[in-house]
Amino acid sequence: MASARSHDEAGPLRRTGRSIGHALRSPFTGTARGIRKATHAHGAGESGLGKLIELHAVNGAGDVMITVALASTVFFSVPTDQARGRVALYLAVTMAPFILLAPVIGPLLDRLPHGRRAAMAGSMLARAVLALTMSGAVATGGLELYPAALGVLVCSKAYGVVRSAVVPRLLPPRFSLVKANSRVTLAGLLATGVAAPIGAGLQTIGPPWPLYGACAIFVGGAVLAFTLPHKVDSAKGERKAHLVPPHGEGDVRPEPLRKNAPPKNGKKPAKDKNGEKEKRPGLRSVGPSVLHGLQANASHRALSGFLIFFLAFLLREHPLSGQSAAISLGIVGVAAGVGNALGTAVGSWLKARGPEIIIASVLGLALGIAVLAAAFFSTVMVAALAATAGFTQALSKLSLDAMIQRDVPEEVRTSAFARSETLLQMAWVAGGAIGIALPLNGVLGMSVAAGLLAVGAAASVRGLLGAARRGSPHPRVA
């Protein structure tokens, strides 16, 4: 009898406990379901693109945790003069070798078409191990920190190259590549915005804690990488592309093969159904639009690297009027982030209409704002340039992706993405190096920023507008 009574009493208690547990879990499970619904909408769940969107969000969260830890050690923990020396050392030890490694990343990953999921998981696991390695040196800022940071940078860019190559394989029906990249990029930006304050909070516990958080995130990302569809590892119909300049604006045909030239690999050249030698596809055969788009995007990426490093030191030594150094950096960072997110959203809305015109227009917009910032240097103009740089870089990159989708045959498209990402990263490194070396003078810095954009405009705008007038010989944009 006593046992039955205790069982009856335990029943309401058990139900109450389940209700409390459900109430506590509900905000988290509801948020997770909402995120999953958004990332898997419009066929992205069925095609596998939703999984890639989630993976890129994890990647962005892990990278920003490491950035918080390194910024606190390399930049904020010492006076400005010492910080410049530390960051210069950081660039010398990490970025300079990366310039040599970057051209190798794309071709190396081209040799792993059947292991893309493993490559992305490997980049995650490698960064998890390197984060733990850096956790022991981050408090002291010892030299052993820099080789590990180089490894993190290389792994991060290797992931980015593979991710760009994977996106075309996961496109849902009636989904343009520019829209897919917009979703992926926006997910990374949102995850970065959420993870950055978490990393700052972990930093208050101790310097190694953001790196512990990064390690946990990257381990989860490695597991998530293997949940991507198996078609990610398919290389059916793919061949390598070479980013080589055309011989002339009007002649974009591939070079003829010499009749008696021996094959380089010892194999007979393939023949088409008419019995003629099959010409190897490459970017020469699709016109100069992609190459001019790369030139314009390289100037945007160089501007981004320049502004990150130059303004970080400038605003620390000379904050914006009436603001502290931290607030000044926050204003510029938020402006750039908002501009980047807005550019990504607009890119999705435009759906790749007239990409040449878009790239030329945003390059002219960025150049105009940079000139105004140099002529009327002020808090408002610095924030405006940061926002404009974020907006134009995002929109220009999405338009470049659209041109690659349209003009590059499918069999070489993933290889073209790999090489374009590598070249743009090299431009970012070059811009960052200029920002480190430049004296801390606001007007001079804004003038250099305008100069970087002017060089890109001189190299690309005329060709882009000419290509837009002629129209694409391969109108394949969805």
C-alpha cells in the first residue's frame, strides 16, 4: 500500500520535472529548429547545401575565436609601437610563407577531388590541434605562436578553397550560384557575430579559453563535414582550369595545338566525335570577363587587408574624435560588418543580373568614397569607407562568382573557383603588408586606399564595360 502511494506521488513530480526540463530546453531547441528551417529552405536541405551552410557557420565561429585570442595577445596587450612590431613579425612569419604556399593550395586540392569532405574535416581537425598548441603560448606571445598561426591560416584558406569548389555540386533546382554563395557567406557572418562576444567573454576567464572554445567548435565541424552528401566527392566531368591572360581582347580562342607536338603526359590527345583533337578547356576560351572581374576583386581585397591593419593601428594611437580607442575600433568594425552583410543580401536579391556592370559600379563607388575620405578625413568618412568597403567587396565577389558560373564550363568551374580564391587571398596579404608599413597619418592612409582602388579600376573597368556591351558568349546564369 505504501509503495503504491509513493508511486502515485512520484507521478506528478516526474511530470513536473519533465515540464520544467521541456521549458528550459524549449528556447534552445526552438532556435535550433528555426536555424535548420532557414538553412534548409527552398530545396537547400534536399540538395545538401543546407549542411554546407551550417558547416560554414561553424567554420566562421571557430576562426573568430582564434582571432580574438591572437588579437588580445599580439595587438592589445602591448603599447602601440611594440604592437606594430609584433604584428609585423606576425605577418612576416605567417603571411610571407603563405604567399608562397597560396599558389600551391588550389592545384594541390585539385588532386583530391574524391576527398573533399575529408579535406574539409582535416582542415577542421588540424585547426583544433593547432588551437590547443597555441593555448600554451598565447599568454606569453612566444615565437612558437607564429608557426601555429601560419598553420591555422593555411588550413582556413584550404577549407575556403574546397568550400568554393563544393558549392556548384550542391545547387538546388532553379538556384543560382550567386544566391547559394550569398546564403553560405551570410551564415558565416552571422556565426562570426554571435561567436565574437562569446570569445571576448572567454578571454576574460583567461587567454587560452577562446582557443579551447575554438578547439571544441572545430572538432564538431570535422564531424559535420562528413554529413555532406557523397556527391561532394564526385569529380565527374571536371578538369583543371588555368587563370592565364588572353592574348587580346578580341581574340579569346584557345591556342591551336601543334600538329607534331608530342603529348606531355605520354598519352595521345583525346578526340571529339568528328575525330579532331579535343582542346583542353580553360579560361582563355571564355573571354576576358572573369579575368577583369578578378582584377577588380583583387583591388577590393587589397583594400580590405589594408584597412584592417592600418585602421587598427591608426585608431589605437589616434582615436576618432571624442571616442576611446576601443569604441573607435568598434565603430569601424561594426560599419564594415553591416556593409558586408548588406552587400551579401543585395547580391542575393540581384540574382547576378549584369555582373560586369555591378562590379564596375561598386568599384567606382568605393573609389569615390575613398577619395572623399582622403579629402575630408573625419569620423563619419572613416566609418563610411569601412561600410562601403564591406558592401562593395561582398557584392563584387558575388558578381565574380556569377560570371564564373556563366562563362566557365562546368568541367573546369570548380578548379577556377579554387584558383580565384587563392589569388584574392594573396591580394589581401599584399594590402595588409602595406597597411603595416605605412605611417600613421589618416589622410595619407585614405589616399593610399584610393590609390589601390584606382589601380584596380584602371586595369579592369574598361574591359568589364566592353564585355558587358558585347554580351556573354555563354549565357548560363540561372
